[in-house]
Amino acid sequence: MPCATLVLGLRGGLDCAKALAVANVVGGDAACDPSSQPELAQLGHYVERPAATSLWQEQFDALDSPR
């Protein structure tokens, strides 16, 4: 599920960091649901969630910074 979300985000025009963050949030929601096919919100819902921006963006930016 997160892989499909990543692809949809990238194809939908999200930058790499945002698409990865959204995929991680979707994966987290899927992992919290005990069913084998969790009922998730539409992609736009996850794109707007604050958790999909701040923490993952900071971690992604840290990868690009010189050591």
C-alpha cells in the first residue's frame, strides 16, 4: 500500500520528500488497522495531514546536508 501511495504521489506531482512522507503516513494507518484490507481515506486527505510534512521533511533534508 505505501508503495502504491508513493507512485501515485509522484505521478500526481508531489515532490519526492512529500510523496515519501505521505506514503509513510498511509503505511502507518494501514499498520494500525487489523483487517487485511484496511479502509483508508483518499490520497488528498493524507497530503493535507501535518504529519506528512514536518517530521519527514526534516529527516529528508538531513540526508542532503553535508556532514
